[in-house]
Amino acid sequence: MNIAVISVTQQGRSCAEHITSALSDMHSVTRYCFYKYSDTDTRPFRDIRILTAEIFHRFDALIFLGAVGIAVRAIAGSVSSKESDPAVLVLDHKGKFVIPILSGHLGGANRLAEIIAQTLHAIPVITTATDIRGAFSPDSFAKANRLLCSDLSAAKEIAAAVLRGEPIGFRSDYPYENLPDSLSLSEDTRLGICVSEHPQDKPFPLTLHLLPKNLVLGIGCKRGVSAEQIAAQIKDANIPLERICAAATIHLKADEQGLLEFCTMHQIPLFTYTPDQLMAIDGTFSKSDFVYEITGTDNVCERSAVLHSRGTLLIPKFSGNGVTLAVAQQPILLDFERNIL
């Protein structure tokens, strides 16, 4: 996660340092501090509302050190939708309580609160109904298993039905484990969850469809290709952009500006590999002597997609506009007890 930690007092800055130190091993953390108490490792600010408006959509999570009311007023003008809003948490400046106030499930605020609480020996103040009762939460399950939630109103209705004790059906095209008692494999229920790459699958009268985000985009391109050309080629190949979890290519393209811009624009992490790593992958791939002479591997897009995904090739090499694309599918094992950010 890309996390911003915002403090307004001297004590809050000390607590922010502790949080940053604990989270930095796994996440990218930036500290912001009120200018009177800033240090060389912080970015100073004078108006917390102006700062929050500037960074609200640039981070996956915002952690405020101070009063809840200050944080609420700071984010009020930026809040729009639980689909896109970042996780927002508040800690008192002594670090005794950790309170998620926005995007508890889909944004991961509740889980982040638990992690911070463990680090600071603090008390997480979780207020969402499913968490209080230890009940199954469809949006938490989706978040933890990298599933795209198609209908937040359906997710809300299913969460309410779980709390009422109403049976919820479940169907998946992928293997799973630790199915909770509140879900049933019967399709003879009013409400249900379907995990499938086919959005048209609606096995229940009210179906929450969860789409796996497990496609790896393998890409090769000519020098100087633009982000727009890459996006156009993806569209021409009918690759579902929302399902791409990573892009992969050869080391030679690590500084390709158009590719970097495309990945930044769509928040897709880019991974690069050496020719030897690509050639070591077993499988049947299209081959090019010309590409081999230039790069040291006979195929960039297919090999890089399969290498990074550790799965199977789903869409073979597709070329045009100076761009070659391929897509591989990561294997999936759904786990109802998985709990990650």
C-alpha cells in the first residue's frame, strides 16, 4: 500500500515515526507534519484541509494523528465513493486507540487498524457490524482475495442478510477453502455470490458477481511508444484492463517512458526480467529470430507474462501499433480466512 501519515503535534510526530518504521518494510509510507514540528524526514504543511485535498486520491491509506473531528473535517470535501476512496484511520497522538473511519473493508482500513494496533499495543476501535459480530463480509473477502466487486449494493444486501442469519449461496469457478457456515453450496437461495470471469453468470435471483483480478500483461514495444498506443492495443486485443494485476517485460524496457506512464496511469505494477530468466521458462511460445538478435530472447511478451504469473498463457502474442501483448492467468486459490491489505 501507498500510505500517508499525517501528524499535527509534537507527540503525534513521535507516534507517526513509530508507525512509519513499523509499516515501511511492507509498504511505501510518506510522513506529513504540521510545519512547526516537521523534521528532515517529513513533508511540512500549514493547512490540513488543503493538504488532504491534494493527496486524498494519491494514497491507498491516510493515517491521521490527532482528533477524529480534525480528520473528518479534513476529508469531508474529498469523500466520494467506497469504490474509490482510500482507507482513512485516526489515532490519538499517544497511540492508544486506532479508529478506521472510512473504507473499512474495500479500502482495508479495518485490517490496517489491526496491524497498527498490534505494533503500538493499542486498541483497534472497529465499528462495522460484520466485524463486531465476527461475521462473513463479502467486500472483505473480495479485498483479501483480489476479487473485483461488481455491485456494492448487492454486497451490502448480502452483508445484511448474513447478520439476519439468512442463507447465502456460493458458486466459484476456482478452488477455495475454509468456506464459512453462513455460505451454502446450494443454489436454491435468494441471495448468492458467484466468483467467475464471466460477468453474465447469475445463478441466484440476486447475485453478487466477483471478478478475479489475476491477469498478467506481458508486453514488448518499440522504443518511443506512447501510453496511448499501449492502451489502444489492449483495447484492440479485448483484454479486460480492470483484471490486470501486473505487467511484465524485459529489462531492456525498464526505462521505456510510454510503458511507465501507462502503468502509472492505471496503477499497474511493472516487473522486468533478464533474457536468461525469460528463456528458462518452459512452454510453447511463438518465436522470432529478429527479437532474439536484439534482446537475447525469442519472445518477450508471452514469456514475461507466463514467468511472472506462474500460470498459463491465456491470450497469445497480439501485435500492432508498435506494441506486442500477451496475457497469462495467475492460478487462484480462494481462502475465506485470508486477511491481507
